[in-house]
Amino acid sequence: MSGQTKDYSKYFIAPDLLQAKRRGKEEVQIVQFEQLPKELRSLGAGKKYLLQTYGCQMNVHDSETIAGLLEMMGYSSTEDEKEADLILLNTCAIRENAEDRVFGTLGRFKQYKLEKPDLILGVCGCMSQEESVVNRILKSYQHVDLIFGTHNIHRLPQLLQNALYSKEMVVEVWSKEGDIIENLPKVREDGLRAWVNIMYGCDKFCTYCIVPYTRGKERSRRPEDVLGELRELARKGYQEVTLLGQNVNAYGKDFEDLDYRFGDLMDDARKIGIPRIRFTTSHPQDFDDHLIEVLAKGGNLVEHIHLPVQSGSSEILKMMARKYDRATYLELVRKIKAAIPDVVLTTDIIVGFPNETEEQFAETLSLVREVEYDSAYTFIYSPRDGTPAAKMQDNVPLEVKRERLHRLNEVVNEIARQKNEKLRGEIVEVLVEGESKKNPEILSGRTRSNKLVNFSGPKHLIGQMVYVKIDQPQTWTLNGVWVEDQKVMVSGVSS
Ligand code: 5AD
Ligand code: SF4
């Protein structure tokens, strides 16, 4: 392959805060995805694809679009690496260990390529938006055939055609921050729960985070497109929809002709016959009173809010450029709890941000106790190339960070357990997803607040909304018994 001699730098925005903050508004276009030309519609006939997804729900949902495009081309899916004609890795760049896993997998596939030279190996997702990653692939993973970025997904059929007929590695990663492509095909993971993008990108530029560079600027889908998709999912019988965005609370801020924000969207979504509507993920800064007021109306808007705090120390929050301090966050939590008394709050926390002191870390512990999160995703800070925080000197040794993570997790788990204990003896509404991963005799599903529930019951309950009485709450899951004589009558509303 001769791809490695090319200069691909023109395809990228290397993480550059000043440049990225100059993002223009005028460039976003809404493009309708057109039917594929005939020659592309049969390109994958009789062939199998394997799609491996890393990272967040945004990536999981992108994979549904990728699968939709591949199936439009005639490909069918397989889980078996040996039988795949096409292997695509949809990657995550949020922390270093996510990237390490992908490079490990790419290394392992080298052997497959030798055994099966016609195999097409592709890399997409957030890692492919990083110039350093693409250069590393060009240099050390020359058996990769195709790299495409998060803004180029709709171009997959053409790119795949190029990869099939070209001897060179095909690389297409646009530095343009992205348009909105409507009408893309999707193969939804199941017929029960669906994800719907409401916006793309992020303009928050938290100093540790790579996302604003890999996902481009904030751009909202038009309300009529989002609501139209929700109505279609309702018609198809979906029971639960999660509205997706890196920062859903910024929804609509970029509309120049409309005064319509996330609260308005939720209020309109509330009137659509889908039993449960969730959203993720929200930034505390844009969480306004109107949204709280709408969420308090309940119904199909579930009482779970994921509200990443990242740190309990105002000084660290400032260094993270989170744009709120401890007091403002706690005030928001107070307002939410006052309006939605049974709300379940969850969060994301980073420990070991550069130069975090023991006192600052202790503030995170005390905030967790004060808010009483039902659960939290906790991470050790991982420097990301080109982000402002990666340039900061850091005097906190890794062992100290690990020990802080451990202490934090102990507190998070203790509170999670107490919270779940409160549900002992309670009857909760469960959307039954399937057999439990550990034991096929047991069914599992989720409450409105997204807690995992295991119970025994007949298989025909899968896909239904049922009631379960919790008798053994644990830290991570709730075990219970099916309440057979009680039926959930109305979508999202207890009978
Ligand atoms: N290091 C560690 N955690 C990070 N996150 C984002 N960037 C980093 C990083 N560089 C975490 C944040 C975010 C979640 C999705 O991942 O907590 O909310
Ligand atoms: Fe990253 Fe979220 Fe901050 Fe955006 S709001 S920069 S996605 S942590």
C-alpha cells in the first residue's frame, strides 16, 4: 500500500481551541440522504459485515445508521469474525484506554488479513477524527483499508466501493464541522427501545474533553424532523426512546429563525404515544427552569436525569471550564428535587484532574453525599492530545488517582445501595428486555429510572411493560417477583 506517503493533514482540524471557537453558524446545511445508485445497492450482495462498537450511545446509534447503509448495499450482519467480508470498528476517543483497546484489536486482525486478503477492514468513529490516530494507522497498521470520520458516515457506500476497488488505504475525514443528514437508513438494535439524535456536536470545550473536536460544532435537528421520527417510532410500537446529544440542553440554541429549546421539544414529545422518553446527556449550565417545569409533568417523561458534575470543587470546575460552580450545581439539584420529588439523579465524575488536591477531591466526596446520586460513572482523568488540560503540569501521581477513584467508588456504591434498599417491598414498572445475561431462567428489564431489575417470569413477557415487587435490592440491580395480577394499562402511566 502506498497510502502512508500521502499528506492527510488537510482532512483534519487538529484540536485547536482558538480555531474551533471561531466556528461559523452559516455553514450547517440540512441534507436529505438520497437513494443509492443501483451499482451500490448490490455491492454487498452475499457478503457479511461485522460491526464492533466502542463508547457512548451516540456511537451505538451511529452504528445503527452504518448497519442501515450496509444492509441497503446488500450486506448482512454476522457476529463471527471468521465469516466476515467486512469488519468495521466504530471507535471512541474519550479516554486513552478506549483507544488502546482499538489498537489491540487492529493488531489482532492483521493475521486475518493475511489469511483472507479480500477482507475489508475499516475504522470509523471518534478516533478517526484525530490526526495522530490516522497517522499511527498509516504507519503501523497498513492492513487497514478504510478510515472515515464521524461527519462522513453517509458517504460509506461510496467509500466502501473505493476501498473494494483500490489498492490504497481510503481515508475520508472532513474537517468541516458537519452538516445534518436526514433520512439515513437505520437498523435499530431492537424493536423495543430506540435512540433518536436531536443534536450533534458540542461547543462547551471542557478543557479535558476531545468531543468538541471529534464531533464538531453544536447543531440541532429541526423539531419537525425529530418529532416526525418519534411519531414513526410510536406507530411501530417502540416502548422507549432516548433522545441523544452530547449536550441536549443546548438544543435549539443554534436556530436563528425559531425560539424553540429543549424544554419545548420535551413538551411536544410528551404528547406522542411512546410510553417512556429519556434523554442523555445534559450539561448543568443549560438546564433551564422551563425544562424542569416540563419534566415535572411526568407521564411518559421519565423521572431520571443524568447530570454530569465532573467534580465537587469549584476550583477544579473552573480549570475544567465547566461554566458552573459547586453552589450553582447544588442549587440546580435543589430545584430539580423540589419539582420532581421522586427523581433519580446519576452523574459522571472525573478524579485526578491535573493538580487536584486532597481537599478538592474531598469536596467531590462531600458533593456525592449531598446530592445522593443513585449511581455514577467514575473515571480517572486521561490526558487527550491537543486539549488544554493535556498541556497542564500535573503533580498527582497515578497511584493517588487510583486510590481516589477507589474511595469515590466506595461512597457511590454505599449510596447506591441505600437508595436501592428504599425500594424493598415497592412495586415498580419494568419494561422487560429479555433473559438475564447471567441466567436465562431469569428475565431482566428496566424501571422508569433506568434501574436493572431481575425477576422470574414466563418468556412471553419479553417486550411488555409489567409490574415487579422488589424483594432483594442490591447495589447494582434489583431482584424481585412478577406481580401477575396487575397489568400496566396506559402507556407510561400506572394503572
Ligand atoms: N478523562 C477522563 N474522563 C473523561 N470524560 C471525558 N473526557 C475525559 C477525559 N479526558 C468523562 C466525563 C464525561 C464522560 C462521558 O467521560 O466524565 O462526562
Ligand atoms: Fe465533552 Fe460533555 Fe464537556 Fe462537551 S459538555 S466538552 S461532550 S464533557
